[in-house]
Amino acid sequence: MSEPNPHTVHAHEHTIHDHDHDHDHHAPSLVMEDEAGNLDGQQLVDALQAVLVRKGILSPGEITLEIQAIEAPGTHLGAKIVARAWTDPGFKARLLANGKNGAAELGLKVGEAQLVVVENTAEEHNLIVCTLCSCYPRSLLGQPPSWYISKAYRARAVREPATVLREFGLALPAGTAIHVHDSNADMRFLVLPLRPPGTEHLDEPGLQALVTRDAMIGVAQALRP
Amino acid sequence: MSRAPLLPVRFQVGDAVEVLDLGKAGHVRTPHYVRHKRGEILQFCGYFLNPEALSVGDVSGPPVPLYRVRFRMKDLWPEEVRSEQDVLCIEIYDHWLTPATHPLPEDTP
């Protein structure tokens, strides 16, 4: 059971609703290791997997395929949505009205219940956090960064967002309203960043390259060309 | 097969609401920092199974209305100085909400 298992690091992602029910109470398990380097809870998952495989309920190949499916989404999917919204006002309006339907127009399936896209403007900056666990639009952005799951970010983003943003290197113009979205239940959130100046000549692939994960969480602006 | 009628959508966008403290244990999705706080309904999100029941395998329902509620940061953290215009939006299930008995206090200079 203590043998290295390439699957176990990801086993916590095998939740039904992308809701990470265990993280609320066991959040440290993602980062705490014992003397042997095992993650807390890993042995339990190893044991469960071994039993399922032995009973023929799951095969190692199926587990690998599932992990590949979980890891396939990435920032590039969210960037497609943002770049299209920057270039197509009609799409942007539909996207803001219903994020899931907007994503579907681009052939992107949102696995979560609903997607709420929040638009940054000159007056308003949006920031996403999940104070209770690690809710995140995984089907569009992939797995969240470790800091997004950290207790420090989760606690501070809802209490002192401007300070948190400054620590990320984002100093907003004075007077900008910060809208923090605690993604605590069934919605998932994606920030539509401001289109950077000097990008009028760029096509959609060029624009996509400017859209970072952090910009879609709201801790950064989109890159400048 | 009969089906129970959906629970009513009690709140409209803009309604002033207060978050209850139901004192529940378990998989509760209403964080402490918004309990007893006043905000306003931002959006009705639809009906969802109550995660408090769902987390223990109870999928019998009924689905619960879910709202996005917006709070002023200064109402959430009154003891701290912060910009007047900052807000926080969070999803709250219907049974955690009650109508605010009087309107939100006006901004004080």
C-alpha cells in the first residue's frame, strides 16, 4: 500500500459534483505529508482502489483514462471564451446572460451546474474565491492552482481583497469597485477580463494567448501584447 | 407518479434579506461570515438539491431555490476600514434566508 501509485495524487478529484466535499474538513490533506512522503488520506484511497481493481469493478486503464479526462481541460478553454467575447459583442451578451450556453456555442461543455461569467470594467473588478473548499470551473480551466485552495487565500480574499490583489501584483486604479464572488455552492464563476489596450490588430488566437488563468480568476489582468 | 410542487421562489431581485444562522452541522454551504448579515438578492439561480442532504446520500429532495446574494463589504466587516464600493456576492439556499425586517441602512457619511 505504500508503493508509489501514479493515480493516487489525483484521486481526490474523483467527486461526483466537482464539489470536493471532503476539502472543507480535510483541506490540509492536500499539502500535508507524513515522514514517508504520503499525502494524508492517500493510503485510504490506495486501499479503495486496490479493492475495486481486485474485484474487477475498475481497471487501472479506466482509472488512467479518467485521470486524463479530468486533466484535459485547461486554461486554453477559458481563453477561447474570453477571446470570443472580446471580439463578438453578441456572443458576449449571451455569455453574460448564461455562461453555460455561451460556452456551448464554442463547443465547450461546462460540467458544472451553471457558469456565471462576470465582466471586468473600468469601474468594477471581479475576484473569485471558494471560502469553503475549492469550487472552481474545472471543466473550463482545469485544476485550480494550489494557492486557490490555500486557507490563506480563501480567508483573505473575502476580507481584504485589495490587499490580496496587491500581493498578486495587481494595483487597481483608485475608485475601482472590487466584486468578490464566493463560489460556495452550485454556480461556477469565470472572470471576463478587460481587453488589453493595443490588441485591436490581433485575431482570436492572438488574443487567446493573452488570457491567463489568473486573469480568469481575477487576481491579474490579461497580458499585454 | 405524483410529484410535489416546487418550493416557492420567495425573493425577487433587489429584495433585502438577512442570512439566518441555522446552527446546522455537516456539509453546510453557508459560511459563518455572512450569517446574521444583510444583503440583497442579486439573482435567482434555479433549484438545486440541498447539499446538506446530498452530502449524506439523500437525493430525495425537494430541490431548494438558490439565490446569489450581494453584500456590502462594509456590512460584512464593519470594524475594518475599506472602500465604500466593494461588494461580496455569494450563493445562499432559500432556507438560510429571511426577509430583512427593515431596509438596509443608508450609507452614512
